[in-house]
Amino acid sequence: MPDGSTELATIEDVTYVHVPDGADLPAEQPAEIAASIQPVTLTADLRRAIEDASPHVALIRARVAEKIAEQYSIGDEIKLLRTAPSAEFELYNAFVEDCRAWGRAQKAQLGLR
């Protein structure tokens, strides 16, 4: 695989790999690989399927949850949701959105956004 490429997931015997823009595939590929390499159009449904099957995305999701849990327990989150709208809720919500934005940026690096 070219540098910077990431194997994302295998779905129904098809392995999806993110190859960064501008990356060059080696000219010589084993026949079984060369015959099966093809670009795909990343539809919303395919993106969701890859995200659901990808261990990389599972790790990103877990890290987002960990980032939130470092600041807010589940009990704190439930309490803040019940107090909305409030200044405390707005602080919480901004923090959560920052964590989610980090997760989206990580997925974008994998070609999934």
C-alpha cells in the first residue's frame, strides 16, 4: 500500500482502503490485487457501512466518548440535559461539540468526511 494509506474495513468480501490524494500506487502489483483495485464513489450509505465496520472509526468514537467522560460523568450529562437551556448546558454542549468536531476531523483524515 502507498504511504499514508489505511485499510478501513472489509464488507461482504470487499476491503476498502483510503489512499490519500496524490499517492502513487506502485506500478507492479500482484495480479490478484491489480485485477481488483478500483476507486469507489463514497455514497452516504457506503460511508456509514464503512464507519460501522471500521476498527479505526470505533477507536475514534471511543476516544470522543473518553474525552467527554474526562470532563462530565454520565450523571452530570443527564443533569445538564435536564437543565437546558442554561449557561451550564451551553458550556457542556460547546465542549461536546468540540469533541465531536475532533472526531469528524479524524474521520476526514481517513477519507470518511
